Amino acid sequence: MKSSIPAADKDKIFGSLSVANRAFQKLYPGDTGHRQPVHTVYGGANLFSHDIAEKMGKAALAHAALYAPNFCVLAKALGLEGHAALPTAADEVAALEKRLATMNVEDGKSDPAWQSFTIYNKMIAKLQREPLEDFRIDFEDGFGNRSDEEEDQFAEKAALECAKGMQAGTLSPFIGIRIKPFTEDLKDRGLRTLDIFVSTLVAETGGRLPDNFVVMLPKVTIPEQITALIDLFEVIEANSALESGALKMEIMVEQTQAVMSSEGKNPLRSFMDAARGRMVAAAFGTYDYTASCNITAKYQAMAHPVCDFAHHMTRVALGHTGLMLADGATNVMPVGPHRGDALTPVQILENMDVVHRAWKLGYDHVRHSLYNGFYQGWDLHPAQFTVRYAAVYAFFLESYEDAASRLRNFMQAAARVTLSGDIFDDAATGQGLLNYFIAALNCGAITEAEALATGLSMDELRGRSFVKILRDRRAAAERG
């Protein structure tokens, strides 16, 4: 049937649409597929050392061994799947562990204790292998009020320790510093710390920064604060051995004005634009934000409705831009009230109760973040690492079978369409499923073998692009 639309008209109309479509795609390129850490740990700059990751890992393992000596204890504390039927007597737990350890994965999945057993063992392995994924050397809230002379000294010392960690290979995979905000009264102090730290570090390393190094700017309220930081980045790079564009930054969303400007608009996209391509992440500050909403301290928590509002506003403004988005922290520490080596049985039980209640609170908060699509959060103490990884692993493992089946079926359908020469128009869904497996693999929730069960190769997974996988498979099929 002949078209009633002249070709010249169609080309003119679609030509204009193509320009608009490409402009939109440039603004919203989608997830980068780069690894995103599951947590960021904040620690005062005065306490930072080159081996902080090792120290925190040992502390986290010792804490887990004390308060979760076996998987049954952890499962009951957190309410993991099947926890009610798990034994408590030591001999029964040991017998169950021995039986589960001899089972293969397929048989184990039919056992109600298998998932909590798997979560526990993966969590312990993670604490042994890579307990700390991201660390922020903190010169703001975690540093406290100190004199300029003290902050100068600690900025230099932290930079030297960072350089030592680079040399020794002991730094966490992601690392950065949090400076003071660029408010009118603190901007000079924030700049001075940034300048001392970076200048000292690059002088010590010959112009190198750690992998995935980032500068966090807290309490951002207007885009001009970010513009100033980027301008200063350029000056620092021009006057040092750093390459142009080497310094990256992230922001904290922790003021109501970061969610709604004086003009009644969500300003977060303007914050990203002000960074001129150097912003890589945005993190939520639970307690400053709830305080800015006039929420009293007793109710300042990650699950408060005002936080959910800010989360959704952040996701709406910055989703599909490639920025990594992170939730905040639980400030109830899982640390017992009684200290020392000569505790009474009553004190030991009180400690256990306090720690387990704090673990459950933290577990619920992490699960709430994951439910809302925030796959990264803050931790403030090594005692929180256990619950962080347990929550993340439970989240991924609970949906693994369904996701693996969906991705296998999805790949088969996509291949049929692609090989027939048609356009596959649901690549976003495929990329979402692919991102799930990449994130689960990166954090240790699943093994390479479990990832390969999707029908993808490790090269395809590492490529992180669903569209590229389809393109490469089509090219391979056409060749032969």
C-alpha cells in the first residue's frame, strides 16, 4: 500500500525528531555498567592509616565471630528465610553445618536451611577477602571541630598515608576525601584541606591518584558551589603533575534545598550540569536531611517517609544519567554496652541482645534501600559490615533463580529477533537484568559459575553492555 505521507515531509519531520532523540540520549545515556561499591565507610581523617582496610576487616571478622558464631545465630538475629526452624543447640547446629557442607548446590537449594547457610558463608568469605569496598577520609562531621593548624596537619598526614597505601596496595578499591562544604563560612577551610591533601599526595606519588579517587562536597544547596569546586580542580591540575580532568567529585544530598530550590524546582540536574562531566555520584545524608525537615532526633532514621521522598526525587532527577546513587547510614551502632574480658553471663547476654537488635535495624534499613533501588549505602563502623553483606547477599540470592531464568529467556528472544534482522526494542530491560548479575558478581553474592548459568560468557559480562552483546552475537552468526 502506498504511503500518503510524502518522503520529503517524512524526512523533514523525522530529521528534527532524530536531533531531539540524540540530544535526549546524550542527557540520559543510562547506567555506565562500572562497578558500584555496596557501601562507603566514613572515618575521621585523624584516624586514617594506609592499612585501614585490613584493620577494619579484622575488626569486622572478630565481631562477626563473637556475635554470629554460626549461621543459625545470624539467621535468627536477622530473620532470614527459614530461621524459625533452625536449631540453637551447639551439637545440632554442628551436625546441620556438616550435612549442608557436603551437599551440592542443586540439592542444597531444596533444603530450607541452605540459603541462610550460603549467606553466612559468603559473608565470612567477603570479610576475609575484601571487607572494605569504599572509604571516605572525612574532614567534615566525622572529623569534628579542630583548629586550622590541626586540620592542616591531618590533611598532610592523611595524604602521606594514602600514598603509602598506594605503594603497598592496601587501599580499598574505591577511596576519596570529604571536605567541608562550600558555604560562605567554611569554603576557605574546605579548599585549603583539598589543596593540602591533593598537593601532598601528587608530590609523593609523582602525579598519581588512587584508583577511583573522588572528592565529596557535602551540604550542597546551589550549583555555584559545585562550579567553584570544578574551577578549583582545574587550577589544581594546571599547577600540579595531575592530568587535566583527573579529579572527580560527588555530592551529598542532605538539605531540603538540594531537593527543591527557591524556584520550586528540583535542582539536582543543575548540580550535575555544573560539574561539567566530573560528577560521578550522589549520596544521601540521612541525619542532616531529616534534621533539615525538623524531624526530632528520636525519629531521624533511613526509613522515615521524608527520606523516601528525597530518594525518589533524587532518582527521578538523576536516574539514567550514569551517576551512582547511594543511600545513607544507620546511626545505631551494633556495639554492646559492656566491655572487657571478664564479663558475667548476664552481661554477655545483654551485649548479644543489643548487638542483634542493632543488626536487625541495620538489616531492615539496607533492605529498604535495596527495595527502593539504592544499591549502595553508608557504614560507620566495622560492626556494621556483617549486616551490610548479609542484607545485600540475601537480596540478590532471593531473586537469583528467577533473574537467571528471565535473562536466559530474554537472551534467546533477543537473539531470534536480532538474527532475523529486526530491531530489538527492549534493550533497557535486558540491560537491567545484566546489571543485576554484574552487581551480584562484583559484591560476591554469586560466583562466576552462577553468573555463567545465564548463558553469558565472562567476557560478555565484563563488557557490561547488553546492546554490545546482541551486536557481537549477530556479527558472529553472520560470519558463520
